[in-house]
Amino acid sequence: MRILHVIPHYYPAVRYGGPIRSVHGLAAASAALGHDVHVYTTNIDGPSVSNVAVGVPVDRDGVKVWYFPIGLGRKVFRSAGLARALRATVASFDIVHIHYVWTWPTVIAAAAARQAGVPYVLCPRGMLVADLIRRRNGLAKRIWLRLFDRRTVAGAAAIHVTAESEAADVAALGLNPRRVAVIPNGIDLPRDALSPDGGAMPAAVPAGDRTVLFLGRINWKKGLDRLIPAMAKVPGARLVIAGYDENGYQSHVAELAAEAGIAERTEFPGPVEGADKWSLIRNAACLVLPSYHENFGMVVIEAMAVGCPVVVTEEVGLAATVRQAGCGLVVSGDADALASAIAHILRDEAARSAMSAAGPLVVRERFSWERIAHQADDLYRECLGQNAVGREHPLGTPVSTAVRFAPETGTPVLR
């Protein structure tokens, strides 16, 4: 198949968080299956642009990435070159996989695909959530939804969500997509994640360590205003908040830490990547993701992969996996609940060891990119009218999970 992914931003602009990694992971894994995979994106990187060639394919792990110059309307990632390329070439692809809503490339890509008669899959990346719409730019998003994205959803051959909770979020907005498929994100394991015999590597954390890690964009949605008061209730614990500062929110978090009396044991090392990131995770006693909403939570998978116990709020898409696998704790966003969970992991070395051992096993079983690429492959073929239901994969994985919605409750029902 010739597959086109459309996303507003891409490597090396890692400031935009996990979706870049997950889109590239899927694209590269699909290319490894023998598909001809392209990505159309812009060269935006925060207030500047990435140092990349524009208008020509750039090979990244077998994926042909096309960067187009960002133009006026940076907030919605507008690019005239991207629009021209889509109109000229979209008919040459078998399927288009569009990522994000509330963006100009999404609207243009969907319109071009509809006009050319090419089926497209829309992955909203956790942005079609009523509560988030209300909290940030609610009026503007409701107008945009009515003018653009409602039609984008209706015209999609399928909506790709990364967790069952995200399927429920889409249903709650009353958008009624034709089809919803639950396909999780995957992860490229660091080279030292597994021992030579294939088992999980032992945790790198010394006994008695009290380092609590938050890793991700420093953004209001991530629930750092929940974490700070919780840490005030865990005496002696060190808090490391690592990631890109979005819209100056880090200064607000620092103020909260000062007000809570934990400024001296709170650190902001900035963004970390590569080996530094993996070292930071492996040397933390636990990772905490206290988000108000998280459609998936890539950092949770990363922590699980190297045996770092996790504490997540119920609104994190991977909460059910964490609970079922026993690789961490799932709690409410209440400061007392968060504090109790963190303190338990810091205090109970046996429990921490058990959580550490469980994480890598689950990641290997469920979240390898090869496995997920096969699920995406089935979804694409189903969208193209080729019924793949019931056939076996080389890895023995099921086809992409289809979801319908119960008419009585509007909740997702797997089938």
C-alpha cells in the first residue's frame, strides 16, 4: 500500500511531545512491513523552524518525510505548500492517516482526500474531549468543530483512538463516526531494556531512593497543580519535573512549589532526550502522570519498559493497563490520594520491586511497533473494503479493535 500520514509537526521538533514519536513509530513499522509510507508535515518548531530540507523527501527510518514551509496562521499550522502538495498528490495514495484536530492541515487533508475519493483515518490524539474543549478556547473550538472538524469526522472511514477511554470521549461529543478502532501507541525499547535472555533488566534505583519524576510537556493539562500539593505531603521526597515549558507554565508551577514549601526539593532540568531521558526514568523511584486528561500517555509506556513504577490518575488512557498489569497505581487527582500512592511506592520496596518487574513484560507483549503495525494494516485494509476480520497475523495478534456505541448509554462496546 501507499500510505500517507499528515501531521502538523514532526521530528526534529520534539517539543510537541509524544504524538511525533508515536506517528513516526507507526510509519516506520509500516514501512518495515513493505509499504510505501510518506509523511506530509510542516517545518514548524515552536517560534522558529526546523533545520530540514523543504519540498523534497527526507528519509527517516524508511519513511519519506516531506516538510513544507510554515506560513501565516502558525497557531493552526497553516502551510500553502502542504495544501498544494495534498491537492496534487493525494489521489496517488491508497489511504491517508490524519493526526490531530483543530488544525489547518487536518481540514485540508480531509477535504483533499474526500475530493479524490481516497479513504482517510482520523486520529484526534486525545483532543476530542468535552472537558478539554470547555477548559481552553471553548467557544473558538466549538465554532471550528461546527465549521470544519464535524465534517472531517463524518467523512473519515474510521476514527483511530489509542485507548477505550478515548472512544468514550468521542462518543460523548455526539459526533457519530462511521467506525472507531482502538489501536494503541507502541514504543522502541532502549537497547538495555532487556537482559540477554529476554527477561526484564533489574531496576537501577538504589534502595531508599526518594526521587519522584514527572516527564512531559509542562502544560496545564498535565495536572502539575495536582502533583505539587501531593508532594508537600510526602516529606523528604525529591521531585524532578523534566520537559519543555509550554506557554510559560513552568513559572506558575515553580510558584506553586514555593507556596507549598517544596521549592528546595523541586528541580526543573528542562527537556531531556535520548540516553539522558532513559537514564532519568531508570533512576527514579517512580514516575507520576497526574493529567486531567491523557488519551494514551507515552511516558507511562516508557517508564514501564525500563521497570520504573508509575502513578497515574484515572483520566490517563493507560490507567486500565497499569491497574491490570500491576506495574503501578491508579488514583484520583486528589492530593491525598496521589500522596498516599507515591509514599507507598517509596516506602514499600517489595511492592516497588514487583511493579518494576511487571512493566517490561507488559510492554513487550502489547506495545511493540511490529505488532501495532499489523493492527493498523488491518484497519487500512478494512477501510479499503477488504474484510480482514478473523485472519491470523504472523504474530498472532487480532485485527484492530472495532467499537460500536451502546444506544442506551453512549458508551463504547468492543466487538
